[in-house]
Amino acid sequence: MATHKKSMTAAESNGTAKLNDPALASLVQVIDASTQRLADQIEQLTPEQVRQQAYPTEWTVADVLSHLGSGATIMRLRLDGEVVDMQAIWDEWNAKDPDAQAADSLVADEALQYRLYALTAEDEDHMRFAMGPAELDLRTFLALRLNEHSLHTWDVAVTFDATATLPEDEAALVVDTLPMIARWAGKPTGVDRDISIRTLAPVRAFALALRPDGVTLSPSDPVDPADPADEPDLVLPAETLIRLVYGRLDPDHTPRGIVGVGHLDELRRAFPGF
């Protein structure tokens, strides 16, 4: 594919400085880094590789990129306050040939990133976005884009490198959204069980409740790693827990060294993916 390099310097200097929330500004920058990582991958692919099956078995690499490109287009229009006909946008992207889906996804990513760097403090105070019955503030809305972009970039990366993992800068932000994601990603398995979890890189503590009617994941107080009585049931990298909740932790893509690995089969059933 043709080389596609981003030039964000002007947009970055004119946009991020206007945000009052450092966490929101950092989120915008991490989304930018994720889009560049994906662009760097896609530039190296041949037309045959673009048409290859990606990690989601029903999608090719081009399908994944089309999904990201249409999502970038929809988010940019929603940030502009436009009424969005999502089905029409999906239909437009689905009609593209695989090469166009790949190339145009990078253009759509870049256009969204320029829009993100143009956000202001007024935007962060007043922008709200309907998502089903919920109303999201700007930070939560953008966090969901990072989640989507990070996991689908992994879907592409792991197609060509079985050892691929989520970058630590992305995992450090995505892991804190998992309680929200688990509410609708988790499925009852018929058991009633509580599992304590500690993640590494970054360190977080969670309480996972498997119930006959659903699954919840809640932040919990950190335990003392030096106290054997406080040893969690499951200890694993944050990026691994993220992939578990998103249904991307099959045995072939599970790292070694997980404490409590015996819980994973049941948790894979609780988080089958979406």
C-alpha cells in the first residue's frame, strides 16, 4: 500500500492545549498513537494480506479496517453535531473494494484525529452523546473509541504476529473502562462465584461476580502483594484481562505466568466476545 504518514503537529499545538482535563488530553494523544500504529501496519500489507482472514473469523483484514473507518466517520460527524445515518455510512463502506476500505480507513482515522485535536474546554464541559439509553460525556465517548480502535488494531496485528499484545499506553486507559464493558459483554454461565483479580501494567484490583443472571466487574481495594492471605484468585497483565473481557483470550493467545489460570476456561465462557 502507498505510504500514509500523519502530520499532526499544527493540529496538536492548536487543539490539545485548549482542554482543561489532562486525562482527556492524554486520551486524545493515545488515540492518535493507536491510529499511527495501525497506519504503520497497514502500509506494509500486500493486497493479498488485506484480503486475509483477521482474528474475528467472519471478517477479513479489510472488513476490520472498514469497520474502523466507518466508526471514525460516524464519530467525527457526531462531534460536529450532525444527525448521522449510520446505516447509510455502513452501506457506503461495505460497498468499497478491500483496497479502498484499507486506504480510506487511514484517511478517516486522520480526519477524526484532526477533529479531536480541535476540541476545546467548552466542548468537554457541554458535549453529550446518546448511546442507547445512556448519555455519555465527551471523555467516556472518546474512551469507547480508544477501546474499539485498540482491540481491532490487535485483530489485525495478531493476524500476522501471533505474539501481538495491546500496547501498555492503551491498556492503561482501556482497563479502567472494563467495569462498564463487562456489564453488557458478560454472559451468565450458570455458576454463582466471586473471583478477585489483580492486573499488572498497570496495577488494578477488581472483584468479578458471576451470577445466574449476569456478570459484573467492579473496582476493589488493592491487596497487599506481600501478604499471602491477600493473594487474588487471578493475577494477569492488564492487556490480557482486556482481551479476556473482549473475547480475545483463546488458549493460543494466552501468555504464560498467569496466576489462577484454571479460572480462564470459565471466564472465556462468561466473555465470549462481540
